[in-house]
Amino acid sequence: MPDRLPRRAVITFHEVAERQIAGMDDAALARLDPHLDTIALSPRTTGVQMRPDSPVREYAKDGVRIAYVSTVLGTVVLVAYVELD
């Protein structure tokens, strides 16, 4: 059996994140994409839980901050907030 690529979650965006992304130029989008890929590959372990009683996770690296929620099976990720410095 051939090696399979890791399963990736489907990334969706809350309307707030959509507005933030719509205002980004191509360079900012290019910076953001690899971080979204990282989250899609392992959404339940990549970020840190913001509070013990909250499903919201925060991923922060290289000046990129993303707040997101993953489904229980990790197949869908809802990105709620995106910030680039």
C-alpha cells in the first residue's frame, strides 16, 4: 500500500476573518498561507487552548496570530481572527 499524505482539515473563515483577509495585500497573504497549512495538518495540537473551558485555540508564530476552532474530529477548522504584525 502506498504511503498516504496526512489528512488535512478544511479551513473556513468567520466573516470577521474574511474581512481581515480581504484587506491584506499579496505579500501578507503569502506570509499567512504556510501558517494556515500548518493548522490544517494538525488543528487539535498546533495551537494552544486560549482558556481551559473554551474550544478556541490560538496559533502564534513569526508575527502571525490566528484564533480558530476545530471540529471534534479535526476535519474542519473555523478561523475566527487573523493578525499579522
